[in-house]
Amino acid sequence: KQGYGSGILARVDEKARMRWDYREPDRQVVISDGRSVQLYFEKLKQMIVAPVQETQTDMLFSFFTGTPPIETTFELLPVDQHEPSPSTPQGFRRLQMVPKGSSNISRIELLIDETSIIQAITLVDYFDTVTLIEFNDIEINPLIATPAAEIAARFDFEPPAGTEIITQ
């Protein structure tokens, strides 16, 4: 299955913030404002809300927010130790990350361009399910001149009326 959407990761007021808007195959919205994580599933008409402290134990969330620092939760290993992988584009490099503790993720592989920007992330779980996230139209520091109220609105989400809210 392929999915499509957009995302934004930011550090605002010393807090990690993220928002993923999946448009296909089913609309989903995942938001963290540094205090809570909201997961909205349009097809199920549900939204799960959990404090960040509870979700920090999830390795995948830790990876995307950098909280705690990646090197405390993952072992970083080069993938191309001897020869570049045939699937590695010229000028790119791969880095593999293996969780140090228990996790539903067995490894994460990053495809990094010559300017050290992550272009793709491959997630492999313990059932060998592979999820590939490719990034296009990357903007660096897109919120730098954005007013605080506009940043707050970007990381806010009101589910449609009739959505079941599950608070953890």
C-alpha cells in the first residue's frame, strides 16, 4: 500500500512539535504540540489524545521528535561500511539505527544527501514489515519568520463533530 501526505517537524520554545497529514489511503492526522500527541483517524471517526510523557517510550516517536536525544535510544551504524549499496544514489549515504531497548521497530535506515538532509526513512518492524517514507519539497526552517499564533494554529487540530475522543 502507498500513502501520501505532508508533514512538518519543528522545535519551538524548546519543545519538539510535529504534524503529519496523511491524505491517502485514509485521512489521518498526527500532531504533537510538545505536551500531548493527537492521532486522528477519519475512517474510524476517532481521535486518541495522550500526554507526550506516555508516548516518549515509543522509539518511533522519539526518533521523529529527538526527545530524548537519538543517541540515547538508538545505536547508530553505518550501512555502507565497505561498498555503497546498489540502491544508494551517487553522493548519498545510508545510516542504520537500531533501538537500544525494546521497541516495535527493529531498525530504521536513513538515506542522507550530500548536505546531510534526510531524503528517505525506511522503518522495519519485528514482523519484517517495511515502511518507506520518502521526502519531497523539503523546506529548512520554514517557520523562522512565522508569528507565534500562526505556529500554534499549525500544530492545532479540531476533529469534525461526532468524532469519538479517547483520552489516555
